[in-house]
Amino acid sequence: MDKVVSLFIHIMPCATLHCVVHLLSPEYQRQAYPAVWAIRNADPDSPHRYGLAQMMLWATLPYAVWQMSYHFGITVRRREAIAAGRPTSFTWLRKSYAKNFLGRFVLSQPAYLQEPAFMMIQYCYAVLTMVPCPLWFWSRWASGLFLIVVFIWSTYNGANYYIEVYSKRFQKELEQLKKDVSKWQNSPLTPMPQMNAEQMKEFPLLDGGANASGTKILGDEVEARERKPASLSVPDISSS
């Protein structure tokens, strides 16, 4: 569920922007989204004709406000809860990418600089991914191709996650079940407790004598059953 929600959060803005910019009629776009219509239909010399620098500026300002608000609202005000073990995006990324180049770089910094270094790397990454956005905005086919790549990539990652995680988990369960079955097969039955002569009289069927109808029950057959391990017929699940 967490990965599906994360995919939805990250993939829907670009899909929505593609629909708003490229799939609406100019009349409806002018009525419902006048800013988009003004940017797309403005003259090249018009101030409404946004370039890459203006797009990055107006896009990164809200992002910077969000990043600082997250830092003070979560990292600073909830510092005690985080120290007690509550995970955050920073603690999770620091643990997951500890062996990566960027992870080693962040961990090599003093403790008070690790979080600012992480935020700066994240901010630079966001700015770099904005560089091709004007191409998606002005070209319908480039935007469509980009969305196709994103959807195929996410489907491929989801399929690999399903196969790698769930299949390995199921394989471990089968191996554990096979070990348990093998243990049960090799363990003898619990032997019957020893009885004296007086106790054996109360169970004539176990005393090798005759029962009320004269049927002979051999005591050595009972002993043989006690010595014989349990024979269980268990299918071979290793090839499943």
C-alpha cells in the first residue's frame, strides 16, 4: 500500500499537467485554466512567455518553503520523538543509502550538518529534474513519450518487487515447512509409560491376553508399534 500511494503521489501531477496542457480544447483551457492558456499563446517577447529560469524560480520557491517547513515542523519540533526511534524520511534514507556515494558523503559530515546536507542534495536533485520540464510543457509528443516511459518503468519496478519480495518470502516459508516436516518424520513416537502387573490387569488388551470376546491381542505387536517411527506420506514441495 505504501508503494502504491507513493507512486500515485508522484505520477499524478505530471499526468494531470499533460491532460490540462495538451488534451483540452483551447476554448475550455482559456475558460478553466487561463494561466496555462496565456503562457502557451503569449508572444515570444511577452512577459507571460515563461522561460526555463522563470519556471524553475516559481517552481522552486514553494518547494523551498515546504522543505524548510518540514525541517522545522518535523526535525526540530519532534526531535525527542525521532531520538526515541520514530522514523522520518531523513532517517530512512540515511539508513537505506548508507553504502551509496551520497549516503557516505552525508554521514561523513558532522551530526549538525547531516540534515542540511541532505536537504541541499534533495533540493539540487529537484532543480535538476526541472530542467527538461519546458520540453514536456511545449511538446505534446515529448510529454506523452515521457509519461509512457514513466508508466512502463513503474510497472516494471512493481512487477520486480512482487516477484522478488513475495516469491522469496514464499520460498522461505516452503523451506521452513519442509524442515518442519522432515523433523516430524525423523522423530519417533512418544513411548508408552511402563506399567506394573496390577496396572496391566486393568488393560487386558495390552497384556497379550484375550479380550472379552476371546480375541488375541499380542503385546509384542504393541511394542513393535512403539519402536517403529511414524511413517508420514508428505508430498515433495521442493519443486513447487
